[in-house]
Amino acid sequence: MPSEKILSEKKAYVAALRDKMLNAVAGVVVEYKGITVADDTKLRAELREAGVEYSVIKNTMLRLAIKDSDIEGMTDALTGSTALAVSKEDPIAAARILNKFAEGSKKGFALKGGYMEGKVLDLDSLAAIAKLPDHKGMLSMFAGALTSTLSGLAVAMQAYVDKQEGPKDDETAA
């Protein structure tokens, strides 16, 4: 039986973990087997740059943190070696970075599950979300669509104006 001090520290850790997970817009759970120290360092740097917190966490602590929450359905994914990546701002960043890394990994690094805005995601949904462009990419796609729509509108308006004006004097004289 653990001492009261250790038990209270674990309860505080679980409460902080629960708070972090429930206040994040998205989270991804991965199997981190077969990753080298150099690859792990590179992965952590990329995640940190994207504003994603990544850490190895015991499955028991994760189970206790998500107990009686909307994301409790992730419990089935909490087996083996587990790392958690949570993002407070960009809901796609963690999934995109970790999926890209998992696709390039040959030794067992794999996505196990995730959640977004309080809903548990299956692996297919997680992989589909990971394929989406990042926030800047989406904004540039939106700007491109808006620009092409506006230029099409300008051409249509000019054609209408030209049609309303009718033939010019130079064209009728010839």
C-alpha cells in the first residue's frame, strides 16, 4: 500500500492530466515502440514547434484521468507503451505530425487512438484528419478559392457591362 504522500501526489498528477486533456482541442495516443533517441528528439522538437505537448504516460494514469469523461471510450487504446500528444490550439497538428512519423517508421511506432473536441476518434477518422493541411494551408486554400471566385465575378460583371453598352461607334461605322 503506497504512503499517503505518494497517493496524494498521484491524485494531483491524475487531476492535472485530466485537466490538460479535457481543456485541449485534440489529443492523440501512440504506441512508441522502436523509436530511437535521435528520432524521438526530432519528433518532440517538431511537436513542440507546433504547440503540441507530448509525453510518455502510464496507461493506468490515463485511464484514471479520462474516467467518467466524454473521452472515456479511448480506454481500449490504452495498452502497451503509450505516449500522449495534446494540442490546445490546432486540432490537426498532433495527428498530422504523428501520422507522418508513424508512416515513416518501420519498427512499431503507430497511432492507437485520439479525440477531438470531446469526441473519441477511431483510427480511420484519425488518419483522415491527419491528411488535412495545417491551419496556414487551409487559410491559403480558402484565399485561393475566394480569389478565383472574385475574379470570375469581375469577368462576369465586365461582360454584362459590355453587353449593356452595345456596339461602340467605331464598330458600327465599319
